[in-house]
Amino acid sequence: MALSPSWHAWLSENLLRGVAAEALTRVLVSEGVDAEDARREVERAARHPAVEAGARHVALGAEVASLLDVRAALHAQAGVGVERRRGVSADEFRDRYYRAHQPVILEDFLEDWPLLEHWRPEALARTHGDVEVEVMTGREARLDHDVSPDACRTVMRLADFLHRLEHGGPTNDLYLTARNFALERPELRGLLDDVRFPPGFLHPRPAPGGIKLWVGPAGTRTALHHDVDSVMFGQVHGRKRFWLVPSFETARVYNHTHVWSAVDASAPDLARFPAFGTAHVREVVLGPGELLFIPVGWWHQVHALDVSVSVTFQSLDLPGGNARWHTSG
């Protein structure tokens, strides 16, 4: 049985990640490859000039990888989860979470913000229903919709979009995302009057695009990825489930394109992505009025459990500003 190019690429990637040859052989056998042929294919892949050259470059980063493994082990020993807190001061947030690079759920962050009422789907339909907005459609027909969203862009009345959310049932096919720039539209800029800017948390003069709106039905999903700066993710309406993986475990998440991972954290295929089996995944559910702080570089996957309205902030009110990860992608 000749291996396909995708299997050859899979072998090369996992060999460079340090996955044992025996483990790779077992996977090939489980896929119907003769045991002796599987062993030869793994050996041939290991001797390929590109893999041998890549291995020398990988070795240069071995000490850094080892240090990150120690960091992951200490994280596991500490049993660090995602804390749920109320009454966190700006100073405590800065020192205990932002600078410590730890996520936290601030349960009372959005309390008393007008948007908890004004941004509910029925309220948005009543006050801004005639505004034409760009949304993403046809997502379920495209596996690459997160990486290449342009083909999914559609314009419709906000009221029509919200009606489909409420009556169309769970789906990943329809979503108003950050890439639709809804809050940049002049007709919707007034929604920002419902936002508050607590000192020490959110900068009172956010950068253009620093506040983003997300509206979608139950069933919307965002694949495992990381942001290039820290994000405050506020849940206005409905609930969302998050899977979080620490930034220092990047080597285990099969980062394949820019900030995106090839792994489904909710149901990882450990035969294809064995290194992910040792990643420390934290699962949390965010409800209305709550805010999740996601430190820069922390991997996260998101699944809407209900019709959902969310808002994200990236202009943080911190000395020196929001630290940014300059990726190579």
C-alpha cells in the first residue's frame, strides 16, 4: 500500500516533533498498512534529506523546548485551573493575571453595563433592524472558513440575520464575527455608548478595531487558535464553551497556519495528533455578564451553546500597553 502525500507529510511532521518511530508505525498499521511496509516507510521518512536537515534545526531549539516542558510540568503540578472571581481590583488583575500570564473569569465585570439589555437579539432587532450588516454564511461547506473567510461574506439586514438566529436552530453556517467589523459601521457606532471602560482594565480611547462584536446561533464554532495580544472576552447574551491551552504548550497543538491549529480540542484525533495528548486543556463555560481574560498566545477554541452575543476588547489600560506576540506567520 503506497502512502499518499498527506501521510508522508504527517510522518515528516511527527518525526520532527520527536514522536517515537514505533508509535508512528502502529498508526500506519491501524490504517491498513502492512507492518513491515509501515516500518520501512517510517525509516525511509526519517532518512529523507529534508527531515534530516529539519532535525538539525529542531535540535537548535531543543533547550528552549525543554524549558517549555518544565514550565508545563510546573503548571500541571500546581493544578492551575481557570479561576472564577468577583470584585477583582485593577491592581490585582494586572499583577495576578495579566503579568502572571494566567486566564481568569471575572463574573461581575459586565454588571450594570447597558449592553446587557440593549445588545440582546430582540433589542438589536428593534433598534437597529434596518441596518445592513456583513455576516459570514456558508461556513459549513468550507473547512477553511476560519483561515480564508472572504468567500463567506454576505450582506443582509440585521433584523433578517437575527430572525434566522432565533428560528433556524443550531448551526455553524451563519455568524457575525470580528472580521465583519460591525461596530465600525456608522449606523452601529452608537452601540458603543453602552460600553464602560473601567480604569486599569480597558483603555478609554480604544484603538480602531479594538472592540469587536460577535453574534451567532447555537452551534457556531471557532477553531483552536491564539490571538497576538491579550483579549478580554465579554459574554453579553447566551453561553459559550471554551477550551484553553497554555501558550507555553504551543509545540503540542500542531500550529499549521499562522495562528491556527489543526486540532479539534473538543475531540482530538490523537492518532493524527499524538503530541496533543500531553497538552493541559482547560474547559470553561462563559455566561451572560461574565468576562474571560485570555492572555496573549493562549490557545482557545470556542463553541456557542445558545444564541449568543459577545464582545471582545484588545485595547487594555495597562502601563506599556497590551504586550504583543509578533508571530512568524
